[in-house]
Amino acid sequence: MGAGVRLFAVCGTLLVSGACAAYGSWMNLGMQGVDVWRNAHAYRVGTSPLCSRILGLSPGQKRLCQLRQDHMSSVGRGARSGIAECQHQFRNSRWNCSTVDDSSVFGPVLRIPSREAAFAHSVAAAGVVMSVARSCRDGQLSSCGCSRSQRPADLDPEWIWGGCGDNIEYGYKFTKGFVDVRERERRLKQGSRRQGRSLMNLHNNEAGRRAVIALTKVNCKCHGVSGSCSTVTCWQRLPAFREVGDTLKDKYDGATEVKVTKRGKMRVRNRRYRKPTKGDLVYIQESPDYCRRNDTVGSSGTTGRACERSSQGTDGCGLLCCGRGYNTQHVTVEERCHCKFVWCCKVQCQTCVRNKTIHTCK
């Protein structure tokens, strides 16, 4: 199991402290969901009910889990996709979606209402939308099927609208209910910091879902003898998750700092900046310093991270190493090379030896 998946596995153990109960521990399904779909027989209603075995769900999420038990594996797959995409997008950044060696999901980082928490919530929600939508299309869920979205107005009138499309409508609706219920069911003091964090989570959850909808496309396929394309059938198709991740990363870079008013509303902290749309990311607190290891804020630091000496970007030794400098090491590595396909059916490769220079942050 990859490191990204493993991060979600243990958030439920923090329930005694209330930390995960307040911040995003439904993502624990990203790990337990794997076990659910591989060992479904162990989670059947009766002696071993599924929902009582999943740590970190709020009371409302447990009720929805009981009503829609067949959805939980899709939610788990979506959470897994979200954390994997998070780690891809931030692989070259000071914060790389990793965690310190403790029993939390992202460590204390997720408890800080920063840009990083905003991205994590949005990408996880987006992952669930896509996973549930595809499960509907594939006939894996009892309460939904192929998309019934309306025919696009600009579609060629001679083309047929009605292929089995991804059910984004249902994926959006279910995800909104399941993910958001933990924020909506809590009674929080109006204008309090906790209410502000709850509003922030709700906003970023919605931004993740909207990113999926905005990138959804119409897919068409030709039918006919010898490629004549006498008939064209079109349907609704989800984007690649990498497109969603790229979009949300751009929104992370342009996220808006907000505050909660005494009336329990979110407002832009600096009035010179525009009001964020429902598709933008928002945060309440500036990010902590990720340069050095700090278990209090959940930073593992950048010491030992590989960097690119000539790059001016976030992966460059100048930025990633936070001005501390870097070490250079010359190593010899063996790699597969000159691969060719041999009929039938294998790939044969040679082993090449080359010298490589590696730079790591001090």
C-alpha cells in the first residue's frame, strides 16, 4: 500500500482527543474502503456491520453509511484518489502531503485552517464525486445508473444522445450529503472560530465538487460499417482526475483569506481583494513554516528532500531548501534500457549503468 493511502488509515484513533472528530476524519475510508471492497463478506449486516467497523464517521455519516452501505467502497476509492493526487500536486513543494510518524491523517496540519487544509478537503470531495459517478455508470450501486443529463443544446441534431454516461449528478448529490453532513450537524456558536472552520470546510468541499462538474465533457463515438461513422452516439464523461487536481492546485495558489463575522458569515479579510466564488478555495489562517520539522504543526521539514539545483521553481534547491543549502552526491545506478517487445508476449530489456548526481537539502 502506498504512503498516500496509508496516511488515511489511522485518523480514527484520535477520536478520543476530538481532533479527527472535528477535522476530516471521514477520509479514513481511504484506507478502510480498500478492505471493504476486497473483503465485502466481512462487512455484511448482522454479526459484523460495515458502518460500526469504520472509524472516524460522524453520527450523520454513520446513518448515511447504514442507508447506503454499497456506496462506502466508492467513497473509500474517492478518498484514496484524493490523497494520491494531493501528493502528486505537492511532490515538489515544502509541504508534500506527507505526515509525521503519528496516528493522525495529515498530522496536525489538517487541523490548521490553512491553504493546505483547503486543498485537502476540496480534492478529497472531488475524488468521491468521481468515484460514485463511475460506480453508478458501472452498475455497482443499487440507487443509481447511467447519467440522465439533458442533451446539450449545441450537440449536432443528427447525433444520438443517450450513451451510458458517468452519473455526475448523482455523484455530486451523494457526496454533498455525505461529506458535508459532519459540518452541518454540529451546533457551533455563531461567529466562533470553530464555526468559521466549519464554513471554510463546506466552501472548499463545494469547490472540489464544482471543479469536477466544470471539467466534465461530452464524449462521442462513431458507429458504422468500415468506419463510415453513419451513426454518432454521445454521452457525459468525467474528466481525468489529473485535470481536476491541476485545477484545484491553481485555486490553491490563488486562494482567498477569509474571516468569520459575528453574524456567522465568511468575509474576505482584506477588502481590496475580490469576493471568492463558490468554485474558489478559501482559508482562515496563514500556512505554518514547513521548512523545518515541527511536530506541533505537523511539518516534517525539507531536510533530506531531493531538489533540482538549476530549477527556479518550488522544486529548486533555493526554495525547497529554505536557504540552508544542499548536499551533492554522485551515485551509480542500474536502469532498464533498450527495451523491445518480443512476439509473443514479453518485453526484453538490457541493464544500463549510468552516473547520476543527486542534490538533497541540508
